[in-house]
Amino acid sequence: CDVHECDYTRTIVELVEFLTPQTRPDIRQRALEHVVGYSGTSYPPSIYSQAICKLCETSVSDRPKALCILTNCSSGSVEVADFILSRSRCAQLAFDASRSRERYMDFAAHLLANLSRHFPDRVNDALVEYEPNYLNILLFSSSPENSFACLIGYTLVNLSTLCSVRYQLVDSKRLSRICPLTVVEKKKEAAADILRNLAFEDALHSSLADESDMYLVSLLIPLADCSDKLSDDEIEKLPLRLQYYEGTREKSVQMRQKLIEALYQLCSTRISRQYLRKRGVYSLLRELDQATEEDLLTSQQEHTLHALIAILIRDEDEISRDSNFESLRSLN
């Protein structure tokens, strides 16, 4: 190894000796502070991850720094994330800290976000075993609009890539918690990601495309604008909350794209396509397309919107290959 790497390894090995519950607290704290600094670098964390996990489990006073270190290390290391999940209780401790709003809850929530990004299925399994009601706890806890709320949102986004979690999130009480967040500044992107992930599950479309229009309205409100030029007939077809809408369109192109992609995924099934046509979605998308002609859209963003519009202006006879055709995904 080169000189710098050898010096680093030697320093870390020396520090690890002090990362035990038996070490005098003031010395252990100094050692932890040094490791916090190293954990944000590109050096491999495998040398000290085991000691930090052990300290996180056994010392409440050291847990904030330990979670900070594990968060830094797991951000770019699948190996560390695997170690945390397979050989420690740190994910469960991070959940507890998030649930009880400990002063270090941001580190705890960030660690859950990192772990669920690498291994969403394993995080879900671990939390279900630890607290079967964990989804409700994360969703229904009164989160202020701060970094903690965003980090919990990232965890839920990662978990919503799982089929089993999607089915749970479509429950009306849970879905009603997520849908209104597409217009809440610090939570809207996570909410849009979750709602888009739900649309990938064809079997859930009948639940999403229901008479309440809750899911659809949450996707359309950020895409609509009070200046949209709609005829009386077009207005009448819209969900009630969007008729004579007085708000303004979401300015973020990235946010709008997430919602457009969710609508596009809904178009994979016949029941949803018919539902979107019945609710007059085409007219809003037409106005969106005209209003954003001068925006700097990527080719993919422009293509998705135009492809969505093209689907909605066609009838089912044109789209379907045969009478048994149910999902566009079967074309892949």
C-alpha cells in the first residue's frame, strides 16, 4: 500500500482499540470524533464498522456519533450496509430513534434511507419483524417540515419499490396521508416518487382509479393552472376539485415529470386508460404541453408527455391487439 493508505490504516487500527464500552468515556469520545472525520472520506470503512455497530448497540450516549459514522459509511458502501443489516441491530435502533424523535433522529432517518436504498427488501423484513406496524408509524407520525421529514420520505420511496409495500400503501388511510403531500414544498418530490411507484403495480390500478379521485387529483393539481383554456364540457369532465381551479402550475420540471410518469404508468391497463379519458385528463395535458413549449425539457421528458397524450386521444380498438389485451406491459 502507499504511504498515505498505510498511515490511515495504522491510525484507524489504533483508534478502534478505544471504541469499546470499557474505554474511559472522554477518551472514547475523542476517538469517535476522529472516526467521524474519517467516515466522510473515501477510505474503506470495513476496519471500524464492526466496532461502531457494537458501540451503537451498547452505548446510548455514543449512539448519535455512531449513527453519524454508520450513515456516512453506508452512503456509498453496499458492504457496510450489508454488515449493518446482517450483523447488528442498528437498523432497528435507528427506527426507534426516528419513532421517539430523539435529538439525533436525522442521523437515524438518514441511515434508514441509505440502508433501504441498498436493500429495500431486507430493511422491510427487518422492520416488519421488529414492529409489524412500522409503515403506519413512519407515515402517521407528525413530522415537521424539516430534514427529518424528507429523510423518512426517502426511506418510504425506497420501500415503495417493493410489491408487498405497494399493496399496503394503497390502503385508503395510508394513501390519504401521502396524496396531499404533492403540494407540500419539502415533501412533494418524495410523495410523487411513491405515487409513481404505486402505478407500476398493474393489479392496484383498480384501487388507484376509484371514484374518490384522490390519487388522480394528487397527480393533476401540480400540472394544472388557472390560465388553462378549457371548454365548459372539458371542465365538467374533470374531478370536482379541479373544476374552475384557481391555483398555479408546479414550476419544477423534475417534479412535473414524476407526475407525468405516474400517469403514463397508469396507462398500462385498460381500466386506467378508460378512467383517465372519462376524467378529462387529456385536456389538462394538452394545456400543459402548450404552456411548457418553451421550457428546457430533455428529449425523454418531452417524449413521455407526448406519448401519454397520444395514448389518451386514441380509443381502445386502436391500442388493443386483441380482445384479451389488458396491459401495455405485455408488449414488452
